[in-house]
Amino acid sequence: MVTIGGGTGTSQILRGLKWNQDIDIVSIVTVTDDGGSSGILREDFNILPPGDIRNNILALAEQETLLTKLLKYRFNEGFLKNHNLGNIILLALTRINGNNFPLAIKTLSEALKIRGRVFPASLDSLKLVAELDDGEIIFGETSIVLKNKNIKRIWLDGNAEAFDESVMAIQKADIIIFGPGSLYTSIIPNILVDGIRNAINLCKAKKVYIANIMTQPGETTNYSLKDHVQELENYLGEELDYIIANESNLPYEIILRYQRMGSIPVKLDMEEDRRVMISDLVYILNDEEPKIRHDPKKTSELILKCVQ
């Protein structure tokens, strides 16, 4: 089983899937992030952005330990403000291993005894480019989202070769999962890497899309489920086999908070499509402010129905 994406969405799914002993999990992660701690480390030390990779490694960790808690720690002050300790450790492991980022990932994964493998989509330093509906061209993932305008199309600046082990994992997969996560900055960038889309198109795996619960300001404002699916299929060049979507009554006060940020529940408009599997998949993360997430257990159970 291969997951393709990045960020908090994919990591939620991995937390549910890792408990099934019969599944060999490979997580392929986008490397276009240029914001926050990852962006700073990428710029200052010329390494791939470690944040999404760190998230997925921690999601697959066998158990919560002091080390996993340390790797999640984020500094709140001083010159390390907003840096995540796990990102810094991945940087250090890269240097220790002769600037070998894949070996750094493997070393940290083994230390945490993760139940699966995590690979970058590419080892090339990639910059995302977008053409907006008004014709403006924007370089960089963070700048694209901050524009908060409709995206016409996206591509990668320069050539990007797929990481060999990512391609091999796709070739061997029986199911490929896209998302949940940012459509234009977490999922599609992987497909744009030379070799990734071709491997997906040639393999016989079932292709499953896990739709976001909420729209994302600056990327998918007012997008319905059909809008998400059509855009992903456009970049894939083929139809998906299954589409998993949420249908649940969200707490009114949480919806209001998301609306103030420009985000609304993704409208379901594909109920008649035989590929669509709809269920209550919501998990409310009670952080400083409640956040809407996919429930790892419910979502993973629905995924497994796609291969039964």
C-alpha cells in the first residue's frame, strides 16, 4: 500500500493503517514545502524540506515514547522560534550520513521502529509554480497559498527525477492512496515529478482519493467534491477507482470558526457515482482551538474495503 501526499492529512491516515499487520505501508511525501521551519532549513542548509517527512515518520512510530514527544517539540522563542526539533534532528542526521537525506530518513525510522517506510518523491530541490486565474505567475508554495486566488494550473520549476525507491514502491503497490491534504501543494506536486505519474499509470493498483473534509483558502476555495476529483484526475491522466468522502454533522461553532478563515465543508455532489464511499469520518482534535481531522480508525477501515 502506497500513500501519496504530505502534511497532517496523510499522517492521520497512517496512524490508522499502521496497526494492520498484513499491510506493507510506503508513504511517498512531497518535497516542495518552502514555508515555516522546513523552508528556513531548506534555504539555509540546502536540504529537502523535512517537516512532512517527519510528520509521517512519527505517525508510523510503533508507540509513543519520550523520543517521539521530543521530535514533535516546537520552540516558541529565541533564534529557534517556530523550529521543530524533529526537523533539526533530520538535518543533523543528513550531515552525519554524508549529506545523504534518504539515509537520514532511514536512520530515524529505524530508531523509532516505524511500521512502514517513508520516501521523498524526489531528491531534487523543487519549487512549485502556479498560474492563477487572472494570468499571474507565482513561484513558491507559500506565496501561491498567500495569494488566496483561484489556481488555473501548477507545474514544477525545472526538471525533477523521481526517487528510485518511490517508483519501485508504486510499481509493487496493490492500492495507492491520494490525500487527504492540500490538493495543489501536497498531492499534485508528487504527480508532477518525472517518473511518478508514469509509474502510477502503468501499475495495476487500485487508486483511491480521500477527499478533504473542508475547503482550503488559497487553494480550493468553494471547491466541491467533484471539483477536487476532476482536478486530480486531470493531472493523473486517468480515473480514480474509489473516492472516500466525509458526511457528518460538524459542530456549529467549529464551522463558524473555519468560515472566518475562509473554509467551508466540501460539498458532496457525486452521490450517484458508484466509486464514491461516504461515511462519518470526522475526528475533532482538541488543541488550543478545536481542529477538524480525519478519524484514523474509521478512515483506514474504509480504505481496506477498497481491496476486499
